[in-house]
Amino acid sequence: MMRFVVLLLLTALLAGASGDEPRVYVGELRAASRGSLELNRNGSIISIGFVGDPVALAGLDGLRVGEEVRAVFGFAPRPGGNGRINKLLSIRRCERSDAQCAADGRAQDAEDAEREKAHALRQEERAQCHREMEKTLLADTPVAPTSNELSQTLFQDVSRQFNSLTGHRRDCADAFLRDRRAAVLQACELHHCGDGIAGGCTHIAHNSTSEDIARALVACKDK
């Protein structure tokens, strides 16, 4: 299955991680223009936006889709001084038995493997943290399971039902979600589940799940 890895490098967000060292990409050319490049490497699509000097950009001439190419990028100041953007330093097709392309490709594959391994580890750590959060939430603020009717609909219409509430039922449901968010925030901070996430535990707590909304509907059914 084709994987899509889109590198939004126009803002040069990777600069802090990779420093100022040139970055080399080897892959099958899928598309190219004077400002963007798309490569296929082991089923992953790498999309890179860039600027370049005329000499470097001239290297794009004559390249054909389907050829393996080697592209080298550095960084250039972004117009207006707000960060940096990618700068194409050179690009060429890889020849048959091209030792440089082969070596750079192996290095790229090794970096990708390490990146995927680190990502999988972070995902497992977050999943474990959320499991610990759920244990704390169940111990401190037990929440009744949702009704079978709502479970069978997979909560597809809970937002519509919630938005249609009025009067005491709406007040009850709003209060239920506020209490739930406060409990989630406390449990999240206890287990540091927001570390390394934009917005931290506040972001996690304010993302009410369909299940929580469904529980609010059940809890406030007779209000």
C-alpha cells in the first residue's frame, strides 16, 4: 500500500532537528517544477517545496518522471525574515550502479526506519498513558456506560441530539461535560499525558469524545 509522507518544508520546521547540514533525498521522480518536487521512496511520497539559484534549477531540465534522482537541499532565508525555506542545491538522475545514490538511499532508509520506530514508541507511550488516565477516571469519577441504543448507532448522531437539547436538560448536559473535562484534565496532568502535545492536557481535556457526549445524554435523559 502506498504511504504518503508530505514534508511541509516551506517553513523549514525541520531545521532545528537537522541543523544546517545539507539534506539528501533519493527516490523515483513523480513530479517536478521550479518550486516543488515529489519523490517516491519505498512506497512513501515525499513532497518538498523549495527555491533555488538558476544553476541548481537547471538541473531539473531533462529529468523524466519515473527516473531515480538524487536531490540535495539546504536552507535560505524566507522573504521578510520570517524563518527559512528549502533551497535546492543540486539535483541529478541516478545512473546505473550509482554508488553515491545507493549509499545515500541506504542512509535515508535508515533514518526513516529510526523515525518510524521513534514514532511507534511515542504512540505506545501515549496509549499506555491514556490507559492509566482511564483507570484514574474510573476510580475517581465513575461514569455509567452508555445505553445500548447509543452504542448501536456508534454515536453517529450524538452531536445532533446534544445540540437539540434545551432548558434543564441542556444545563445538565453542559454541567456533565464541564465536570468530565475537569476530571480528564486532572487525570491527564497526574500522568503527564499531555507532555509533548501541542496544547498539552488542556487540548486533550477540551476534546470531548462522542462517548462522553452520549453519556451526558444518558445522564440527563430525565431532567
